[in-house]
Amino acid sequence: MKIRDKLIIFPCNNLPYSDFQYFMNNDRAWIDLILSKTALIFASIIILAALYHLSADLQQADKQRQLDAIAQDFRSSIDSAGQSPYGTSSANINYSFDACGPEGKFTGQPDAWVSGEYIGMSYEEDKKTTHAVKPLAYRTLPYNETMIRDELLSRFSASGDLADPIISPFTTSNVTDFVTTLGAKEKNLNTSAKVHIVKTLIHVKNGTEVRKLEYVLVYQ
């Protein structure tokens, strides 16, 4: 008995398709392709946005570090004058913010201010503000020599210098309380100009004893 050859015919729809023919005849494939491409686009957007924000955050952190460094340097100059003996060159400083190179990180000059207890700085760029505040170790006044003497003369009828000490009935506490009140006022500084940092003495006489109160004057 002969075995007859059999011809097996496959249905046409089982024949292999090219990629183009596959998508042309399969709506689901098109939907899957579009969804996958859309997801890829959104993922790319998210990654780019994350990289942009990361770069912006790094730049902001860099500006913060630079501003902190400038504020620290300014405070150190004030404290240096405070710890120096009265009348010495180190107790009389002409400070320049440009010495810290703020232009290296900033497109403009930062703002600065001083009070009796702290110095502060700020910088704004692209609607983002960076702040740096440093406490002072020495009693500081945002006044020049003439201004503080006039204030003392008006309040105690004496300027407080060696030749005109503040006397009874006023006490040391009266003077320190008054000067502390004056120092509570913030004074804005121009960071494009030099700042004078000078140590001064206020003399208070109690009987035969003369007490010297040390202050650092910061002014322009």
C-alpha cells in the first residue's frame, strides 16, 4: 500500500507578516505603540524636569554657601575689631565686601544690614531669595562716632568720651540699657562701598571710678 503524499495548506492569516503589515492590520498594535511612545515622552519630560530642578537646587545651594562665607567674613572683621585693644590699627578696619568676590556667584551685589546683635545679608535672583544671618560676639552699634556721642549727650548731658564722662545720677546700667535700645535698630549697608568698623569707648564715672564700656561702631 502506497503512502500518498499529503499537501498541507496553511491558512493565509498564519503567514508571517512584515512589521509594517503587522501594524497595518492590527489596531491594537497601533494603540500599544502610541501608548508606549507617549509613556517614553512623559518619562523623558519628567527626567529632564528633575535634572533642571537638581541643577537649580545646586546653584541655589552654591549661592547660599557663598553668601554664608561673605557674612561670616564680615562678622569676623567686626569681632576682630571688638577683641583688639582700643586705639590700635586692628581696632579700626575699612571693610570691603568685594574682597570676598561676590561677583563669582552673583550677578549683582547682595544686600547687607547690621544691628547691635547680628549682621544679615540677602540676595535675590529669579524671584528666589537667599539669606545669611550671623550673631555678633561683641556689642555693636550701627552709628558713627559723632552720632553716638550726640545720642549720649542728648540723653545723659555728657558725650561719654574721656574728657566728658557720664556721671551720677546715671549709672552704668542706665547707659548700657540706652545703648542696647539704640543698637536694636537695623542699619542697611551699601555692599558696593566700604564699611568702617571702629572700636570706641564710653566712659561712665561713679565717684572716683571711671568704667570704660567697649563698643564696635559699624557705619558708612
